[in-house]
Amino acid sequence: MDSENGRIPSPIINDRFVMLPISKADAPITYSQIRACGYDLGKIAGDLSGQRVAPGQTAHLDPDLDSKSLPREARWRETFGQADKSASHLLANGVTVGDLFLFFGWYRKADHVGGVFRYLPEPGFHAFFGWLQVGCVVDCSDFNGEDFKWAKTHPHFFGTFGKAFVAARELKIGERKTGQPGAGVFGWDPALRLTMPGQDKRSVWKMPEWFFPHDGTFPMTYHGTAARYTKHAEFIEVRTVAKGQEFVIHTDQYPKAVPWACRLVQKGCGG
């Protein structure tokens, strides 16, 4: 969810990111069918939204990264779907097998007191909540139903269609195996926070020193103006677009993005 769709931040509960998916009429499951941190997501969303989100509403669970959130077929894999302009942007930028998604969202810490979920008084922020390395790319409107029977609860296979980016079994850097899963949900770590501390606008990010335009290139698509980047002594301040997704970093131009992303995955996995 975001300030437009759902209008509340997703919570961090017991140091675990809990993604609140948006509600869409054509989605195949409801909030109350999804489990998160051992709880009913319909209860979590209802409490945090002041009951604006009802447990029986249908939920567009995408990306689907948590094996425990629903009953799963034996061959189930973590999957992220996109369609229309969003899918076109990814494909036009060469996103394919081996590439890594780092998913970010609007988050705020919450707890469970007296049987009710509630946000803590501290403000929300943007943070990375999960990852997925692409194992294969599938056209959702033309797939073998038997091969992808496990994907029947994913909204893009159910009716939204477009492209599905299915996770690899194991995260690899080039040919080097890392021993970590190809996708999953992070545990909370301060390194995953994007919003600059002390900023009123969560869209102002604190990024590493390498994240600065050079040689006529920009580190991230949709952010192709120099005014968005401010260099400080030890970090780069980035004013991100007001609403957006599918920001692509080309690692041939910014090779330090690779070890940076690996460290974030390790942090999120408790390493």
C-alpha cells in the first residue's frame, strides 16, 4: 500500500517486514486468507486502517515472497508480476534472468497490544523489504497451466497477466553461489532504511557515495536530472520522484551497486 492505494504504511512487526498489498477486485484471494508473522493479515490490515480495509476484501499479493503466507503447491516459487507500461520499462532496460529486484515500500513500526495492532508513534519511512533474483521470465497470458499450477493464487496468472519474474532457487553473483535463497522477505535492519533520518519527506533518500551521476549517466531510471542528487561528505542525498516504481540501475555503469546490493541482502537475512 501507499499514500494513494490503501493510504497507510505497511508495518514492521517483531522486526519483520509485513507487506500490505493493495486491494483489487480481480484478485484471487482475500486479506484474511494471508498469514504474516503468524497472524491473520486481514486482522492486521483492519486494525491499522481503522477497519477501512476489511478482512474479506480481495488482495493483490504481488510480489509474493513469503512461502508461509498461503498454502503452497510443491513447486511454488516466489514471483513478481508486472504489466503494461511497468513491464515495458523493465524489458526495455534489459531486465532478465540473473537480475536482482530489491523491493521497497512505505513502512512504519507497529506492535500488538491487548489484541489490537497499532503503529508506534515514530514516523514511517521508505525501506527495502525483500529481494528476488530472476530465475525465469514468463508471459502470464500464454503459459503451460500444468507447469505453473503452483501460481494459481498469483494475481498476474489469475487475470492481470503481463510478465512474471519467477525467482531463482539460489542467489548467485555471476557464477558464484551465495548459499542464500533466490528471494524472500527481510528482517528489519537499519541498513535497509532508504529515507534520510530527520527528513520530513520519506522520498528523500540517503544513498552511498557511488550513487552520483557521472560521465553523462544517472544511477537510476526516472531520475535523470542532476538536481535530484546532492553530494555530501559521506553519502548522496537523492530526491526521488513523487510516485514511482521499477527504478533500474545498470551495473555496467555503476558496478559498485553489485556488492552494495549483496550486503543489503545479507543484512536483511540477518548476516
